[in-house]
Amino acid sequence: MERDQAGGSPIIVLFRDDLRVADNGALAAAGATGRPVVPLFILDEGGNDARPLGAASRWWLHHSLAALERSLEMLGGRLFLRRGETQKIVAEAVKETGAGAVFWNRRYSPAGIAADKALKSGLRAQGLEAKSHDGFLLHEPSRIATQSGDFYKVFTPFYRRLAEDDVRDPIDAPASLAGWKGKLASDRLDAFEFLPTHPDWSSGLAQRWQPGEQGARERLARFVEDGLDNYAENRDLPGIDGTSGLSPHLAHGEITPFQIMAALRRRRGKDAETFRKELGWREFSYHLLFNRPRLHRENFRPAFEAFEWQEAPAALKAWQRGLTGYPIVDAGMRELWRTGWMHNRVRMIAASFLVKDLLIDWRTGEDWFWDTLVDADAASNPASWQWVAGSGADAAPYFRIFNPVLQGEKFDPQGSYIRRYVPELAKLPDRYIHRPFEAPAAVLRDCGFSLGKDYPSPIVDHAMARDRALEMYRGTREG
């Protein structure tokens, strides 16, 4: 046990889903005391039904932690890394450092809540100070309820209620920290083996993304300056860079919704409000997860527990590989595999195709997205899948079944998105880029293209699949 640094006993600051130094309530509060600060990240993948991170999230986490290490060093601190059960590791760190307090920012996943409650109880039983701070959400899910005292199940009234609350200003990063100079065991980041090796599939992710707090700040600044105008329209066009791209930074806590709302404070109009509603959907998703802890496994609407999903391993594989024969679906699935991200409009189209054209359980798609998305989110991922499937809160009507051809023609009319991610179709005229299976043989010959060889025929007839899905959904709706 070491207490020989000036300023009193050290404070351990836990980093989890908050890999930043600005607008970090726990770090700011610890730094303000003038006491030595021990930043600690614990890789805890067991217990409390914790959901292991997917492969793409692990790649991002490696680079985000490396960026956090550099940021803390610039402030005079050092990030310590440990692997194991959180309570056990914190107890060891308290013993090694003589810490008198442990601070952290709150989490809202079921496993996170359970772990943090147990941690706080154990620390206080030892006479130690244990404090939690906000920063992950604009609202506390336990404090927002309907007039009847229940939780909100429809987005629009939830968003109106959310908008009634004042949003606090972001907290500045500490000017400096009294870093812990004593001994404390720490793992090497490389030892966590977050990065893929055999094979290394991450080159496309590295080309597209800049993980870390600095990358988040730069992306927000670019979006507010150049991307917010016409956002309401451009966000639906996958062929252009019309979205904020902030979702993976939010998922890893490199930026907070408070910082984003502050950047939007002087912006009015349809575009700014549309983007605020995107943040609102994230908040609503966590509101649902807080009240339905098994959102990623259990249907929000109990009637769907009896839905007869199909076992179709060949069709599932075709969907995962981007070989369904529907170009907009295939482009999205290939973008996902190559970059760890998929355009939001295309996510809805691809999800609808899996669930309603192929009748494959939404949980299968949610699992795939969880593993392959750099912005995989414990709340938004299952809430959005259930919305598409019709089994969730405020879900899409059962009769809303996206036509992948018409959706592609509407939102990617020149086929620029298709040509980028499905290059074998690049020479097709715009008229057939979304329906190569209807192109005359002469057109295909002129393009040097063979349907069924260079690109698959559709694995399912959409019109037939739509009628089949409607029949099954009507049965579920009628109980």
C-alpha cells in the first residue's frame, strides 16, 4: 500500500464506455481534488451476463484505448490496463495504491448496472468513497416515466418528454492531473489481442475511421460545418457522405451527447431537428433496454415468441456475404464487411430483407451486426432490429416490407453506391443497376456480364416473399 504522494490518498477512475478526457465527470471530479489519479481500464468479459464485444468493436477499442493513453499522458497521468472481474481487480488496485475513493461514469446496460451496484456496495462497506457520474445519456432512464408511472413505449411522446429537460453544458478536460507515481500492475494493450491477425481483415476499417477522442471531435466539427445543411434529405442517400459518422465514437464514449447538443445549440430548422431526433432514438433505445434488460434476446411484443422463423442457412450465408441478388442489400452487406459500418437507410433495407423476405429470426441478424459493426450498441442494435421486425416498441407496421429494388432506385438512383460496393455490376446502365435480373441478354452481353456467374440471380422472389410474410404477420397480429 502506498500513500506517500502529496495531496492525500489516490482516487481510482474507472474507464469503460467513456474513453475520453473531456466531458468526463468522473475524471474531472477526481482531478479537481488535487489528489493522485489512477486511471484504470478493466477488460471484464465474464459474469453478470455481460455480452462479449464483437470483432469490429474490439478492433476499435484497441485504437481508442491507445488514443486515451496518449491523452492521459499529456495531462500527466497514465492509463493502467487490467483483465479480470471488476470487483476483484478494483480491490487489488485499492490495496496496491492505498486509494481512498473510486469514481466512474454510469452505464445503462443490464450487466453494467448490476456490476456497478455490486461495486459501489462493496467499496462503501469497506469505508471507501464510491461516486458515479453521468455522461453516457442525456437522461437517467429511471427518472422518465409516463403520467401513469410506466416507461415510454412510443418514441414521439418520449422525445417530447426528453426535450422538456435542460441539457447541461459539457465539462472541460482537466488542465492537468496529479498522476499516480507509485507501483500498480498493468497489462500491455497488445496482450488483450483485440486486433485480428489470421487473417487481418481490418484494412478497410483503418482506411475509413480514426478511432479516439480527437477523431470524434474532428468528425463532429466537420459535420456541423459541412454536413448539417440538407441533412434531413442527404442522410437517406447512401451514395454520398450525408450522415454524421459519429455513431462509433458515441458507442465507445469518445464523445458525449452533451457535447453534440452543445455544438447544435445555435442551429435551428429541419436539418438540426432531424439530427437531434437521431440522438433521441439512441436515448429511447436505452430507455427500453433499462426497462427490458433482455432486449437483444426477447421479443418486446410477447406475441412474437410464437412466430415461426425459418431455418435457412444457405440464404443466411448469402445475406452475410452480400450475394442475395438484390444489389442494394448486397452493397450494404459488403460495405459492412469492408468498413465495419453500413449506411442507416441501407441497414433498414438489409434488415427487412433478412426478416421479412427470408423470414430469418431478427436475433440472427442482430448477432451479425453486433459482431461486424464498429458502432455496435447494446441498446440501439436490438431496438432497431426489433423495430424492423415488428416485434419491438413503436415498431414498423407489420405490412411495411421494404421492396429492395424500389428502395435502391429511390435512394441510389444513379447506382453510385452499388457500383462502389458491388463492382461486378458497375457497367450496367442506371436502368438495370438495381434489377440486373431484368436486363435483356443483349445488354448483359454488351457489359460483359453473365447473370448467375458474375453475380447471383435473386435468392428469393420478393413479391412471393412479401405475400408469405404478410400472411404470417397477420396471424401473429391476430394472436
